[in-house]
Amino acid sequence: NSENNSGAAAVTVPIPQADIGVQKVGPSTAAPNTDVAYAISVNNAGPDPAASFSLTDTLPGTMTFVSIAQDSGPAFDCSNHPSVGSGGTITCTIASFASGANASFTLTGHIPTGTGSGTAFTNTANVSSTTTDQNPDNNSSLTVVTVATSDLAITKTGPATATAGSTI
């Protein structure tokens, strides 16, 4: 029977998928000529590793770069950042970010002297990967810090001179 001498087979290769996310928190107010520290957490809820994973954060307005430090998680390369005292974008990358992995970072920026009270700096962190993301809604996180200054004054009134024994 020559009818059953051959057959066909199909193989379906699943497309890798991940659910990457980022959360960023920072102070709501800060004074001019101060440093502002932001806590940034990234994660991959899976089910697959996230290939070519990247965290980016562009400093807003006149805010300048002070430092980026990784606090936990698998080692990222965070060497792509502006020089201290300059504005720009900070980028941290890892070739493969495992399913279930988390990492945290501290990004510090500086608010320049002379920045007016009420000035708002909206700062956004973003994550991306070449792996298909099941939930892109959690791929960015923003925080706003508003510059607050105090303008204290004191005024004293009274006689310009006093004689000995008099009450002022």
C-alpha cells in the first residue's frame, strides 16, 4: 500500500512573551540647589525572559545628572549616562532579564540654583525589550517634583534712638 508511505507534520514555535514593567517614585517637593533621589524598580512577570531589556530615563528641563546606582537584581550596564552636571538620558541595559526577575535603582538629579518656586519637573522612566510584551501599559512610570522655596523676612520698627533709662 503506497498511500501510507509519506506524511506531513507541522511544528508551531511559540513566540516568546514577557510582561515587563517599571515603577518610579520620588519626592513631591524640593528646593533649588538640591539633589533629588528617585527610586526606580523594574520587573519581568514573564512567562519568558525579556531579551535586550532596557531602562531609560531622560532628565526633565534644567535638571542635571548626579548619579545612577543599581541597588538590587541581576547586573545591568548603566554606563550610558550624561556627565555629572549635564542633562540628558540615562540608559541601563541587560541582554536577558529573566522571568520573575526584579531590579532596583537610585537615580539622583540636581535642581539648579535659581529655579523658581512652583517649577515642576515631570520625570518618566521607560522600559523596553525585543521580546513581545503582553502588557505595555506598565512600561512607563512618571513622577513630578515641584520646586518650593521659602521667602522669610523680618521687619523691626521702633524709635531710631533711645536715651539711657527709657523704655523702647
